[in-house]
Amino acid sequence: MTHLAGVKSNRVRLDDVEAEASYHALEDAPQPSCTTSARPQCQRPVDDSLPPPTLPPHSIQEAVELSVQCFDILHNTSSKAVNPPKSHVKLPRSNAICTSHYTWWSFVPVFLYRTFRKPANFYFLTIGFLQMIPPISPTNGVPLQFLPLSIVVLIDGIFAAIEDYHRHRADNDMNDTRCLRYNVTSGAFETAAWKDIVVGDLLQLQDNDVVPADLVVVATDGQVAAGCYIETKSLDGETNLKLREPLLQAQFDNVAEPDIAAILNGLEFAHDQPPTPNIHVHRGAVHCRMPNTLSVDAEDNMVTLPISVQHTAWRGCKIRNTQRIWGVVAYVGVDTKLMQGLKIQAMKQSTIDSVTDAQVILLVAMLVVLCVVGASLHTTWSTPALPSYLGRSAPDSPFIASFFYFLITMASILPITLNVSITAVKNLQGYFMTRDKDMFDSDRNMPMQARNKALNEQLGHITHIFSDKTGTITCNKMDFRKCTIRGVSYGNGTTAIGRAAARAQCTPNNSTDATDEGSHDTPVIPNVRFQDQRLYADLDGASGPEQAKAIRWFFTHLALSHSVLLDARREFAASSPDELALVSAAKYFGFAFVERHPGSIIVQLAQDGSSETYYLLAVFEFTSARKRMSVVVQSCNASQDVVVLSKGADSVLWPRLRSDAWVEATKSHLHGFATEGLRTLVIASKTIALDEWERFYAEYQLAQVHSAERVEQLQDDMEDNLTLLGVTGIEDRLQDRVPETLELLSKAGIGLWVLTGDMQETAVNVGYACSLLTNDMDRYIVNAHTCPTRISLLHHLDELYNRLVGSASSFTSHQAAIVIDGTSLSLLLHGKSTRTDPDYTSTSTDALHFLRVALLCRVVIACRCSPSQKARLVELVQVHCADARTLAIGDGANDVPMISTAHVGVGIAGEEGRQAVNSSDFAVGQFHFLARLVLVHGRWNYTRVAHLIGFTYYKNIVYCMSMFWFMLTYSAYSGALIYAVFIQQGYNLFFTALPIIAYAVLDQDVPANIAMALPQLYHVTGRRLFDRHQFWTWICLGVVDSVLLLYFVTLSSVLVDPFSATTSLLTLGDLGWTALCLFMNIRIMLVVSTWNSFLLASIGISLGFVYGLQIAIDVLWLQVPTWEAPYWWLLHYPMTWLVQLLVLVGIVIKDVWYAAYQRRFHPTVLDLVQSATPTQRATTGRPSLESLQSIEFPPVKWILPHLHSLHDNMEPDTSVPTERMRQEGSHHGFAFGQPANILRWLLRKVPTYL
């Protein structure tokens, strides 16, 4: 057991004790979602004469005496004080952090090691070393390859050094931050640096201080009685404040600093878990020596009490609205939650990068073949043919030496500057994206953020978008609108979503919206928009005492069952907008939550101004798996009965309700609320006797220490046989321009999936309100009611699939939508969820039945969907659809798994914090910015990067292959170089790099307003702009142009020197090099769509290097006797310029002719748009959209990738199910561009499920 020594030292020592083996088996058990107060301390500000409550199972006085005796915090699962397993015992840690990668003495070796671990850098390093071997070196043993390589490495090193310098600065600033630490020797708090803090130190922090290490809060001094607020935004992105409870508040009250040493003496700590990054779970228990006969362990007089996360403050949190806190350090340095959470996430790779990496392997194979061919021809040519009668063998073959000679010469077929160019381009693209004023959110003062610039171009060919609803499509600003209590519905008017859905479905709806005010005497409260005088009348007893009592208890429930806090301004600080709306509604109707203390909560009644205090005995917290929350309370002013208050989703609470008379009426009202787009929550409760609660709590307390599964079982038992109180209806309004955004994305050929935790009716009506669903769309419902079993569900999906495929006779235009609930998804998504799991394919067959139907639908809506199901749906599409490119967008912590799984994750800075933003690749302030991000910047970047990579390989192919042809045809396979060796080293750095970079940063094939007005361009031009076919098209074009370049140069070079019968090699090389670089700088003009000053300047600078550097080298080498024809001399001949012009025209003319022929006789849609745009810009200064309306776009071809996991030896099940397929809406044919037989081949042969 870890022992905190008292006066002599405040360090930690480890004592050996024995752990129970059963606990190690439970070490990885899930944490039960419960926070308890075993000894609630009731505050009674209203009436001090009230008798003290009866508390289970010990009294408050005994709890205080217990605290004075010991302070044990355990992260273990044993009922005894245990020592951590030996694997967990570590040497004392330092609280100093180091996020830097290098030190001053390790920078050079470590950086070089990391740099040359990259395959491209290692490849060129090897080439440089090979150049140092004279027999195989075309550079006479001089490693000229090191010149461009060193420049590339130097650029990377400068950026790495700058970044690491900033890391060192940040680390030093953090480590040298000062705080107050208790010195047991002097008996006072003294300042100490964060880096000097160790486990076991007692720290004192003040308001707005940042917590320097993971602490256990032992005492507080602030506005909150026996508690403190912390802000965890730096850890989880959540902006709401959280309440923490001190462990030893009574012990530290009114204690002088010198006496603290005596209190600390003898306190013991133990930990059985290694540090983890999970900030929401703290599994442990307190083992304490009891002062009296309350011991539950007669042998050593010990008792075990649970410890929760409520007693902790993690490093990086900020103390808020609290004067002071005292805490004991539990974890330091790399063991803290903050540092544990700084793990490197799996890097996402764009599709273009994946395609390029795969094709580079083939390009290397091509290089090897070329080297073998050249070496073979050279060996054959140079080996003398000896007569057989001489009896002598031929000398050793020079094949190996020739092979490496050709390899060194042709090494630049792989561009050395490609990675540097791509990195620079993507960073500049990201800069201009963030500067786009049309994506600036003025409400939050937030520009668009490109957090992962490596995926800029991935935005340009998205096939599926997975979107959350709440906070993403809607505002996540909740207003209490309606409720039903004991079978009576309250609340007039309808919602904006309800009216929009009615219009979309052509349903008459004459209801008006509710006003912002309720009655004349009710104050206006934020988050409440309610209008119905009947509720106030019934609250006063108009409908009888039973209904009035039900209404009072309904709103008392809302005032008690929550985790809302009161900040320093006495305003509500909620963890979710839903809870804020519910607590605000309770206050609106006269049941105001006014104070929270550890173990108690106070509600003020507006009718008589009195207050009621309730003991908070236990909290069964909400999780995505439970989908409900319960609190156990006991009134200080009433009987000793205990009340369980539960609220949650109808899907989980409805089976737990008693069969009361008003259940069916309430169910009908709930359906009506959902139809209007309201978020619904079921409210229920039950009363139990005190002795029953004490028995339950004794077992529950023990289970918290021993078994997480048992805790869940006990929670389920307590949340059963509930009495239905009613249902709440909360409105969440649509964000601005959501319907227009979804329409644009749909026209772009992107499949839309909305994944939400709301009810089916709510999700469907929101879909209609935002034009995701339309009245002429075939809508199919799959839920637990239509398909209660797995077999019926699979039958249903098969029939739906056969119907969709059977009706797709023309495959020209069709719209269909499928709506599926979380229960059905649970049946389909059973088993493993990731490709790394060993039995993934064997358990995912059922999901493929749903996937092939979903791929045939334009819209997919999944309701009552958990965060894990969202991520698994995204992965389902990615794993089984070869050409799918997914984008996930959300705003909350529950969307993080989905955002992290998708190819591209987009986070919205919403009301629930920035956790989604922190986990995303791109971040925006509003949903409607997504259209511009994808259709404009995504498409631009995809086009730019595709041409950047293709053109970079193309220009190197022309360069290397022209040398190869010369070595084969003009040098008798000897490998003689046409270009000067030294000047070649600047080909990728100085002569051809800038124009393509300028193009890749600034080019716009169509203006932004045209890209937004014609979203079909995204589908028409984006999907196949760069793939294996396009890559090798660039390579083949480079081979052809290399032949043309060489022979145009050699045939026309004789014109330069009419006095010589032949052209010297140096003259030919100078002409060829100038023609090559000039051609590459002019060739980029055929790719450019938008001319700008930066592009023209880059071409001018490159051409200046072409001529200037050659002249400079010529001047420096004038004294070399072998330098027969100086370059400066060549430039004085007019024929030199004529030859360059002839070569340029001879090569480029074919590309110009082909482009003109294509635009004239076979124009693409992009050609038509580009042809119309300049004309309108010339006359009006801006492209006219009206001139583009006549352009006919081909129908959207929905991507139907091959399903890899389907077995070819199984035929699809065509049996007719017993259940009738449910279709809603009128039926129309489905649209595809592929013939029917191709479609059936793609989606054929599903394994049987019988």
C-alpha cells in the first residue's frame, strides 16, 4: 500500500500487501455509471428546526470521524488495502513534461535518422553514395545527388527546428509555473515549480488557477458549500463547469497550517490501475480504519467505500468560481490524464496519396526494367566477339556496373522535391481556405479551420456524408415547448420544423407558432417557449387534486433529476442544452433549482416562496448505452420514503413502466410531439421504503468495489416498475440555410446519411423540414415494430433490395430513402466492428443485407443511434465499398467516434464544447459552410493536387527518358549524358518547381459562385480526376514527349552552327537543356485555368534561372580547356532562339490541337462551363448564371462500389417474406447510369442467413 509519510516527508512509499486474485480479473471491467453520496450532508437553509434525516447505513458524525482517521484513495478492485501488481509498480515520476522531439545535442543525429527512414529520402541517399563509386558513377565519383538532397533536408530541418524550439519554450513555461505546495517540515505552504511536484504533495490552488497534476480534492473554500467548480475545456472540449466534491472537508475546516502535518500523518494511498486517458472514469475505493464497532472486517477493522471521479481534478483543468481548494497529488507528469490523452492518432491518408504510393512501386519496377535493358545493350555492344579457335573466354561481363550506372543516371525518374512541394502547397491551400470570408462564423468569431491539411484534396471526391442531427443540422439551442402529464397534453402551437415538414408532405397545417411568453404573470425565462393557460389552471386544481399533484411532482422531478450547476452569477451551467431547457422549464413553472451541495439539492417553490431540501442519495448517470438517467432522493421535509426519479428515451423506459391508465394516451401524445420535430423524453418515478433502500444500497456499495456487471444489474432492478409521470417536448430549431445546403450536396451526387439519437418520427420530420426527404421520394421504414426478429429483418431487407433492383429498369432517375432504428441496427451490427478483429467478416454478413439496400438509396436516416453505431455504419461503408469516400460531420463528444472513423472528419463548434472540433480534420462554425468547403475548396484542391502530382512525374519522365533515348541511340549504349551533370541537379529545385506550385495553390477551373450554382460539376469532374489510369496517362505522355524533345533538338541543332558538319555534344546538351526547361514552363500553361500575377511571376523566375544559371556556370568555367562552345556564345546566334521555338512548337502543337478538337467536337460539361464563363466575365465583369442554364448535365450516377466481403458462390435470397414491406410516399423508378446486368453483378450473391 502506498503510504503518505507525515512530518518527515510528503513523498510516497510502497508497502507490500496482498491483493485478491478475483479483482485482477475485473481490472478491465467497464465502469458503472453511478455517482453516490453515501453520507449526504443536508443543508437546511429554510428551517433549522427540522430533525436530521435518517441516512443509510451510517450517520454523518460517523462519516466525519472516519475522515479524520484516514485519507485513503484507491484505484483497485479489492475489498482489502492492496498493493498494485508488480507490473504496475514504477519508479517515482517527475511532473516535468517534455513534448519536444530533440535536444540541442541530439537534433542532428535524431533528425537525420528520422529523415532518412522515409523511403524517398533513403532512396536518394543511396543514389548519392553510389555516385561516390567511380566505376559506376556518371559524375566521376562526385556525389552531386547530395546537393538537391541536402537542400530538401535542410528545408525540412529548418521547419523541424523551429517547431521544436516552440515546443521547448512551451515546455519550459509550463514546467516553471509556480504553485503553493505544503512543506511538512516548515508547516506552511511554499511556492514550488510544477516540475518539482511529486506524488503525495498537498497543493493549494486558487480561483482561475490551472491544476498542475492529477489531484484528489480534499477540501475547498468557496461559494459552493463543500465543493468546487472546475473547467475541463482543455481536456474534453466541454465549456460547461463541473462540480467536484472534497473528500475531507470537515477535517480541514478551521485548521491552521502547522496542524496540517499532523492530519496528513498516517494517510495511505494505493493504486491498482496503470494511468489511463479516460477522464470520465475513476474506479476505486477507500479503505479506512474505523474508530468504533462499525467495522465490516473484524480482522483488521477496515471498511471499504467507493471513490468516484467527483473527488478528482485532472491536470490542465481550471479552478472556477472557488476561492481555494486543497488537493493531494495522485498522478504526475506523463501519468496524468492530460498527457495520457496526447497519444498520436492514426494518420489519415488521402486517396491521391494512396494511389500514388501504389503506382510508384510500379514506376520503380519500370526503372529497373529500363536499367536492365540499357545494361544489357551496353554489355552486348562492348563485349568483343572472340574467335572460338583462340580458346579464350570473354572478359568479365560489365553488366552489373552498367546496371548501376544507368540506375544512377535515371534516378530522378522519382522526383526528389515532390513531398516538399505537396507539403508547401497544402499548407498554402489551408491558409487561403481559412481566410475565406464566406466561411467565417461571425456569431462565434470563428474562421474555418484546416486542422489536417494533408486531406485538403480528399474533400474533392466525397461520395457519402454522414451527419449528426442535433447541433449539426439543428442549432442545439433547446426550448421547452410542450409536455404531457398523466395523460393530459399541454402546449399550443407547432414548431418551425413541424410547419416545414407539413409543407413538404403537402399536409394542411393551420397551427401557429407559440409566442415567447406564457401567461401574463409568468416571467420570461430563456430556453422556454410555452403557451397554454390550462396547465396553470390544472396546477391550481382545476382538474382535481390528483392532476395538480402530478403536475407538481412532474416539475419537481425536472428540478431534481439533472447535473446542472449554478455559476457565480446564479445562472444555470448545464452539460447539455436538453438539461438546461428542462431545468429552465421547472423554474418557469415555479419549481426553481436554487442550490446544490454534496449530498443535497434545494428547490424553491414560487407559490409560497418556501424551499424544499432533498437528500441526493445516488445518481445513476446517463450513458449512450443506458440512454437514461436516474437519481435517488429523500425529502428532508417529508416522510422517510426514498424516491427514484428516472428520465430517458422512450425505447428504454417504456418497457420499465407500470400499466397505468394514462400510458396509452401519453404514448399518443409522444408520437404527436415527435411528428412536430420535438425531442421527447419520458419522465417516470417510483417510491420505495427506507429499509428497502438501505438493503439495496449496502449491496450496491459492495458491488461498486467488486463488480461493474453487478452494479449495472442493480441499477436495472432499481429502474424497473416505474410510474409514468409524463413526457417532455423540446424544440431544436434548424440552422440557417440547411435545406439549401443539403440540396446542393445531393445535386453533387453525394449520398446523405443522417445519424441521430432522436425518435423515428422526429428524425423523419426534421428530414422533411430540411428538404432531405421530399413528398415524391419513396420512403421505406425498417424498425423493431415491422421487423422484431433478425430473420424477419433480413427478409424485409432482401425484399426491399429485390424491389429496388427490379424497378430499376431504365436506371435514369429515381429517389428513395430508408429509415432504420437503433434496435434494428443492433441486430445487424452484431459482432466485431473493425477489420483488425479476427472474426469481423464472419459476423458482419447481416450488415451487408442492409448495406446493399442503403447503397441503392439517395438518403439514409438512422434514428435512436448510439455513438458506436454511428462509427460502425461509417466503417461499414468504408470497408465494403471500394470507391466510397466518406465525410462525417458533428458537433458533440458523441460524434467523435464517427468523425475519427471517416475518411474526412468535420467538426462544428457547437453548444456542447469543442471536442468534435478537436478530433476533426476540418472545423466550421455552421453546417451550411460545408457546401462551400466541399463543392468549392474541396473540388479546387482535388483538381490542383491531381495535376501537381501528375505533372511532377510527367516532367521528370520527359527529363530522364530523353537522356535514356540519347544513351541508346546516339552514344552506342555507353551511357553518355546529353545534359551537363552539374546543371541537372537544379532541375526540380530551380528550373521547373515554382510554376506548378503556383498553379496548385491559386488555380480555379471555375469561379466559386459557378461551383456553388452548379453543384453537378462536383460529380461530373471530381470522381476520376486522379486514379491509376490518369497516373499512367501522365507517364505515357511523358515518354512520348521525351522522344519528340530529343529528336526535335538533334535534328534542328545543326542550324545553330552552319560552319560545322556536326554539332558538338556540349552544344547539343545546352540546346537540349534549355529546350527542356523552356518546354516545361510553357507546358504548364496548358493546364492552367486562371491566370494571375503569381503564376506569371513564377514562370518568369524559372525562365530567369534557366538562362541565368547556365550563363553563370559558363562564366565560372570559361578557363576549362574542354569547354568549346560557351552558352553565352550560343545565345548570340539567332538560330539558337529559332531552334528553341521550333522544338517548343513541335511538341506543344499536338496538345493544343487535341484540346481544341475536344472542346469543339466532344466538349465535356466542364468545357462548356469554362467556355461560357470568360465571355460573361468580359462583358459584365462577373460570370452570369443565366448563360449556364442551357447546359445539360448527365444524370447523377450513384456510386455502387463492389462489396468485397460477399461470397461469389452464394446467390441472393429471393424468398418472399411473411411481413409486407412498408413503403411510405409515392413510388417512382430508381436512377442509375449503369445497365441493369452490371448493377446486379455488383450487388449479387449474399451469403444465406438461414
